[in-house]
Amino acid sequence: WGIGFAILALQAESLWPVTIAHLLVNGLGFALFTLLPQT
């Protein structure tokens, strides 16, 4: 687990813009998915 976490940290350090963009897209998709049935 320690090694996996280190690899994840290294990947996140080098790919943080992609990770943030991915999280933003997922957040937008989730917000749309949860708000659409209410409208």
C-alpha cells in the first residue's frame, strides 16, 4: 500500500492539471445528473 500510495502521489504530482480537470468534469456531470430530475 505504501508503494502504491507513493506511485499515486508521483502520478498526481505530474498529472495534477489532468486530475483537477477530471474531477471538475466529474463534479459537473454529477451536479447535472442530480439537478436535472428536480427541474
